[in-house]
Amino acid sequence: MANNEADKIEKEKRIYQVSLLLRRKPTKYIIEFMIQKWGIKKAQAYRYIKLAREEWKKYFTNLKHAGISYHIAQMRDMKDNAITVNDYRLMFDIAKEEAKLMGIYPSEKHDVKVEGELIITDAKRKLVNKIAGIVKRTGEDEIPE
């Protein structure tokens, strides 16, 4: 039983290592690496690659479900690293990007042009009426500039 557990752990370590290699190296290189390092056959190497790709699919599925919280966590990790090396400019840039991601800070500036008829919604109507009431109380005929 204990030997079986060690095999499972070793297999998980290998799958993890293959998954890291998949990000940067071609499949042919990874297969050669596994054959030389672990003394396995080509068919087993392809099984490890298949399992590593399945792990990547799970990772990206979780990432998709995590949504924006994942990206914010990544930003905060980067900010922690910037704090460690006292890179204040990088800390500021990361904080700004984090705010953009959260919708607090506008990501881009846009010119707004309004054409056509102005439609007054209930909120705007209440504001216009409130301003008109203030104007009446001040005794002015027009809104002061």
C-alpha cells in the first residue's frame, strides 16, 4: 500500500513537471526529456502528456469560473513582489491596473459626443426640478453661472 502511494505521488510530480514543460517546449523535446530522465517508453511519455493537458484543461476551467477574482489575486501577488524590492513605480502601476480591472478607474479616456434629442429620465427630471426649486427660492429668473 505504501509503495502504491509513492507511485501515485511520483506520477503526480511527473505530470506536474510535464505540464510546466508544455508551456515552453515542443512535444518532441518533452518526449525525449522523459525517456532520458525517467527511462520510460514513448507510449508512456504520450500518456503523461495527455494527463498533463487534462490538468491544464481543469486549470483553465477553474480559472474561467473564478473570473475577475483570479486576476485580482494575480495583481496582488505582483504588487507584493514589487513591495519586497521597493519598486514604488511598479507598485503604482499595478495598483492602477488593479483599479481598472475592478472598474474603479477608467481604463481608457473617450470623447463623448451627444447628438439628437436629450431624453430626461426620472432621475434627471428630479435633479432639474430640484435646481429649478433652488432658483425660485433665490428669486432669480435664470440659473446663476
